[in-house]
Amino acid sequence: MKNIKLIMWMSFAFIAFLSCKTNTSTEAKTESHTDASGYNYETVTNDPTGLRLYTLDNGLKVYLSKNTDEPKIQTYIAVRAGSNYDPKESTGLAHYLEHMVFKGTHKVGTVDWEKEKVYLDKISELYEQHRAEKDPAKKLELYKEIDKISLEASNYSVANEYDKMTASLGATGTNAHTWFEETVYKNKIPANELNKWLDLEAERFSTLVLRLFHTELEAVFEEFNRGQDNDGRKRYASMLKGLFPNHPYGQQSTIGTAEHLKNPSMVDIHNYFNKYYVPNNMAVVLVGDLDFDKTIAEVNNAFGKFEKKELVHPTLPKEEAITAPVVREVFGPTSESISIAYRSGGVNTNDEKMVTLADMIMANGNAGLIDLNLNQKQLVQRAGCSPTFLNDYGYHSFTGSPKSGQTLDEVKGLLLGEIEKLKKGEFDEWMIEAVVNDLKLSQTRQYENNTALASAYFNAFIHHENWNDKVNFLNDLKKISKQELVDFANTFYKDNYVVTYKRKGADKNIVKVSNPGITPVNLNRDKSSEYITAFNKMESEPLQPKFVDYKTAIKETKTDNGIKVSYVENEKNDLFDMNIIFDMGSDNDKKLSLAAGYLEYLGTDKYSAEELKKEFYKLGISYYVSAGSDKTYVGLNGLKENLSKGLELLEHLWDNAKADPEAYGKYVEKIYKGRQDGKTQKGNILWNGLMNYGKYGENSRLRDIMQIDELKAINPEELVSIVKDMKNYKQRVFYYGKDVDAVVASLNSSHKIFGDLKEYPEAKKYEETETGGNVFFTNYDMVQTEMMFLAKGEPFKAENLAASTLFNTYFGSGLSSIVFQEIRESKSLAYSAFASYSNASKKGDSNYVMAYVGTQANKLEQAVDAMMDLMNNMPEAEKQFNAAKASTLKKIAAQRITKSNIFWTYESLKKRGIENDHREAMYNTIKDMTIEDLKAFFDKNVKGESYNVMVVGNKKDLNVKSLQKLGKIKELEVDELFNYVDKKEIKS
């Protein structure tokens, strides 16, 4: 199904429907209730999410929903304020404020607030002077004074106390985000820790303290640099500028301008917090294992004391209609692409419904106009569309990437051509009902997840949506006739679009930032505020872990021809997921993954490729054939009631696929262009190219590919034969759903196997090289420099899982880890930095010590020194260790492996040679571990390791000396990393 961003803002229809013909005529309505304690709340009839929406006396909205799948609660605290409301002279303020809310209060993060406050007030005054000063030399002197006083202020602060406390709860996903109209704070907590979390959050939002300000500002600037290195973000920002020449959607980026970030006002930030962070402008969202009556009383106890304030949001500019195409261009090193965007009405408008429906007719991942006419026929490299709806406006954007030799204007013409087909009504009548059911199917899957459901709630709050409208939304879509949609399309999609060309080339708008030379601030790991001391003494009822007996949780049966069927029952709804599994992949036959991908473009003697897509879509069924290095899956999922027909259709394709030489030629060209595009992506260069080179050298799976001339020489009939012959190999089935007997009957009827099944071909092995003394560098046009340190460790041992998990929590992962604190919080050398002991996923393979840092080039030497010092000298902080230990134990205790994850988790364990739930042994081991045990693990497995260092960055900005001390530098061209040959050598 189409994985679409629109679900975050659009309707919600979380329904356990039985078929495409479910009666959906009943309208949802809002009803008011009062619980036994006198708390008023609203519910919506026919709302399977079971939302209770409370409004406290101070105006705070509280969204509660119960789901007992796991003893966890997804929490969001949402504020109706984002970058739209940034002062024009302080863009980026809302986002920077979001960062600062993690720094504590007058109680959290300080050992002596009265003394610390004196210094913070001085810093604030200096920033106002710094902002007003025009003389660069005087500004620099003021900054040096800020840096000096910030160091003195840090004598009284304790870094990351908020993060330490959430970690001690066993929280995961601790983070926040800021966008145009929202700032949202996130945690997923064990259910038994709700009261402590509420106490912490109430304290957190009670007072804003801007401590450790200038170091965090540098971290935000590193985030700004990452945005400058992201061509997709730049294209998006340019599109918004074209769509919204007056409104902040297009004129104020969330990250802000470089000039404003370098000249902040702490006064402005305080004013913003005091104005918008008030209860009548906020919501608390809790979804998970909770008791409604008890929870609302606890929320009221924590947040009910906050004072309501009069609040009027600014009136934002209105936009004039776009009457002719607006053309925008952006440049960067990544592959070319194009977007075409139409401005629409916002949330709660008729446009939202019509554009949502039009979007799914255009592209749903299976049978949309773009899917069938452009992607299926391989007329472009890739194309798609998605809508976004905000409070004031929305937009429908279409994107496309060109094939080799194709121009962006040709892609543009093809996209506009498909829009014309929508306007002419050139789509099947049944599509509207099918796409609505597709949305229902997708939402049923998505909103089984507490995080996704909680996201829907906070989006409803941000966008002032009534929940009954959300529940009714898809039923409203179903009422729209084809003619109504066509009429809308003809009035909406005209020459009123913004076209944005993303071209390859140098970006002349890049902002280069000097290294301000920040003095590292004190972290004071050995100190604690009075608040955290009291917090740690608060007791919660212990949560007991639950472990899985895989041999009883996964049941087995067989088909008539002896194929083993493993299954787990779906107790939630009538969706299913079935996989026919072959324990062989491209390591066994290099052509297998090629053949699996080719099948996507083939028809049969009865159906064309496009007709097959439509038939599956009508059934609410998706299929896929996917070959990895050691496994191949033939998968089918969707509506259980249509499984039999879906399997019959899949088997028909499997048995009767017809080779199409023209489609194969386009497929090879698509592979070639995909490789060329991949070469332009710095993430692909570092995490695939350089990482594999660091592990395997020249003899890696990544480099062991068929060149394009080899691919062209293959007879496509051979690939079809490979797919058909798969049925003759050993295989097994995993099924997640209801009524396994009916499924086995369907397999007996449709999945015909004849004779004895063949053994798999021998798999090729790729040997890991020894690491150490090497620096592998690839030149790339970027602002930041990114580095990965890699050291080969001992082969996988299950007994290392406990210590390595605790080590990663304490040392290298998360906001309260040692690496994050030292590299980002104290020294401001990076936005992102981490280290880990990475356990192999397969028995016999090696574990690895890994570390990463991304920083601007002029901080590289400092970053290298800081990271290498940490990797050889682990700071020992008893309090931090105890918090990490408690966090790790609580995460295990709250974790539940359920549904289809039972099977897939067991698959990964068996690959490691583990036959039981390893978490039980981990839990018992970690309970007894001391910091001395962790130090021993560090000394044995991390300290003194010799690293291969992989670096991607701009050569002209690189400090070569800082890298030479790490080893012998070898510059690698991208083609060498991936073993690609030049196009000129492969022309047929």
C-alpha cells in the first residue's frame, strides 16, 4: 500500500472492517460525558479508537486512548506554536526554544539556581548587546565574553538532567520537533512510570531556563549545516517560497536564517515561551495501557495548576491566486528531480477531501494513473505525489526523477499529462471505492500502533479538527462521485502551479560558518539537582518482564505436499500477511534478485502487467517478490476474505509470467540510472560504499555486481525461468492472520508443488578484512564532514548481548550518553554523534566497534581528538551508570514481542544460533552488573582498538593533518567504492 504522509493530517478511519462492502452509512457524532470524579469528556460514536477528549478548567486538552498490547504509553505534549509565529527578526526561534526546553528549569539542571541565575542574566544582556552591535570586531569580543561567562555559569549547571530522568524511567523515543504551526515533545514510557513522567513534565513546562545556551546554539547551527547538505530539503523549501510568497509557510523556514541564528535574543525566546506555552494552547496526548479515570485525575493534578492566559495568534498574510506557472531552481550535488505543486485550501476545507481522493487516484503505489502509466511502464525513473494540509493552506505536490538521457522538462510533461487524464476522467469507475478501502486498510495497519494513533490525535489538536470529522472523513470521500471529482480537477489543476527544478551543480547560496572557538563547558556528572535526587526516590510499582516461549507461540501445520506452515493468529482484525520463504538469495544465485525485480514489470497470457496491478488492487491485496542476500520472500497481504483469490492471482503470475524484452531493456536502464543516482547521495556513499569497503575491502557483496553490459547480455527468458523454478526449491510458509485451516486449503489448491524439492545452491562467502591504520576518503561537495570509525571485534557471542546493550545505553547512544554529552553538549562539535558496540546479526560473523560524528570541516580536528579520547578513556560516572542500568532493565521489562514480530524475531535469533528468548538471560545479567563490569567490557572490547576511518567531505575544506594521524589516507572514487564502470564502456 502507498506509504503516504497525508495520513498524518487527513482523516482517520481505524476500523476492523470485514469487507470492502461494510456498511458505513452511520455518521459519527460527538457525545458528552462526566466520570465519577466529575471530569467532563467527549467521545465520538462509532469511533473504534475509543478516544476520550477532556478539557481541563485551564483549557488544556487531554487526549486519552487505551491499548493494552504492551505496558507502555505513547506520550505527546503539543503546543499550537511553530515557526509561523517566529518574529521576523528572529526566525528559527520556535525551533531553538524546543531545544532549550530540554535544558531544565530553576529546579532541574542546577545545583545553585540563585548563583546560576546571576550569570544567565549577564549572558542574556550580552546577547542583546551582541545582536545590536554592527562592528564585527566588537561582536567578536562580546562573543568571547559570552563564552567566558557561560563557562562560569556551567559551574552551577548539570547537563542533561531531563534526559537522565526520562532514561531512568525506561523511556524511548525521547525527542521533539518543530514545524510551521506546532512544537511537539515526545516520549514513550513504561505504563507504571506515568506518575513520575507527569511530575517531570509539569516541572519542565513550568519555567524556561536558557542554560548552556551558546553550546546548544552551535548544535543548532550544525543542524542548519545538515540542511544545507540536503538537496531534497532545499527543493522543498524553494517550492514553498513559490507557493507562498507572502505567508510564513514560504517565507520563514523552521530552522531559521544563518544571520538570525548567529544573533539570537534570549529575551525574544522568553517572550515566545510566556505567550504560547500556556495550557489553553497545549494538549497532552496519552495512548496505551492506561486507566481513564485514574489517568485524567493524575494529569489534572500535574497540569491543572497551570494558569490560563489570554492568547491571540497573529493574523498571517493571505495569498493571491497563482495565475501562471511559477518557476524555481535549486542546485546541488545529488541527482536531478522535479516537483510540480498546486496550492490548496487547508485542513477542514472541501479541498482537503477532493485533493486527498485525487491524490490516491493519481498514485496509490499500485493502480494509480502515475503508478500504471509512468512507473509500471518505466517511462520515468520514478514518480509520485502526495498532499499536505495545514491550518491556512495546503498543497498537492507531484515529483519525478528522469531516466538516463531524459530531461526534467520531459518528466514535467509526463506528470502534467497524467493530471490531464484525471481531468478527463480517464480512470475506472470502481477506483474511488477501491482507494477509500485502500486508505481504510492502511489506517487499520498504521493505527494498531500507539505512536501512530497518538500522532493522529496531536495533529487533530494542532489543526483544530473535531474528532467526529476525522472519523467521518473516509465515509465522506466515498460519497464523492467520479463526475464531482473530475469537475473539481478541472477547476483546481490549471496553470496555477509551482515547478521546482532540482539541477546538478554548485549551490551558490551555501553559508560557510566560522568555528567560534567555544570553551568546553562543565558537565558536572558527579553533581545532582535537588529535584533529580527527590525524583529518583519516587517509587513506581515494578513492571515485570514477559518473555516469549517461541516454540509454543509459533504454531505449525503442513500443506498436503509437506510444506511447513508456521503461523501466529491475528487477534486484532481481519488483515493477513503471508510469506513463502526460500532460504536462499543473491549469495546463492546472483541473478535471483534481478529476476525478482523483473517480475514487477511482467504480465501473463491472460493479463497485461497493468491489468494485474488493477486486479490485485480491486481485491485489497498486495504482493511482492523480494530477494536479499540469503533469503527470498514471495509475499501476499491485505484483506483476509480475499486471500484465496489473491493467492490464485499470484500463482497465476508465478506460473504464467511472460518475458517482455522491451520491459527488460527499460529495467536494465533503470538499474543503470539508479546506480548513477546512488553515486550522488552522500548517505549512500558513507553508509553503503565506504562502510562496506571498510569491512570487506574490494571483495564485498556490494561490489560483486553484474556490470551493465553483462545485464544487457542476459536473455530475459532466463530470468522468468529462474522465478518459475523457485517453486522447485525447498520452501516454508509463515502466515499471520485468522483461520489458518482455510489458508492451508488455499495453498493446497493454488500453490502446486510437484516432486521432491531441490536443495539450495551453495552460497558465496565474503570474508571480513582486518581493520586498523586506514583512512578511506571520498570527496563530496558538502558543508559538513561525516566520519565513521570502524574496528573489527570478536565473533558474535550471545553472552556479550547484556554488557553491550548496557554499554551502548551508558556510553554511546541517546541524549544522556557519554558521547553525546561530551561531543555535543560540552564541546559543541556536532549535531549528531554516537558510538556503539554492534553485535553481528549472524553466528560466526564479527562484532564491530563503531563511532560516528558529523561536523563542519573547521571543527574536524577537535572532533577527531574528542572522539578518540573517549574511545580510549571511558569516563566512569556511577550515577549515570545506575541510571543507564535502570533504563535498560525497564526497557526490557516493558517490551512485548507480539503479533507477527514473534516469528520474525525468532528468525533473527536462530540466525545468531539462539533458540530461546535471549532477553531473559540479558535481564538477569544486567541486574547484577556494576560499573566495574562495564569498565572491564570496555577495556576488553573497545579500548585500544585500531580503526578503519571512513570519511566523506569536501576535499578543499578538509584538514588532512587531522586525518593523517588516524592512518594512511586512501582517496576512493565513488565508482571504485561500488565497482561501477563508465557508461561509455557498456553501450550496446
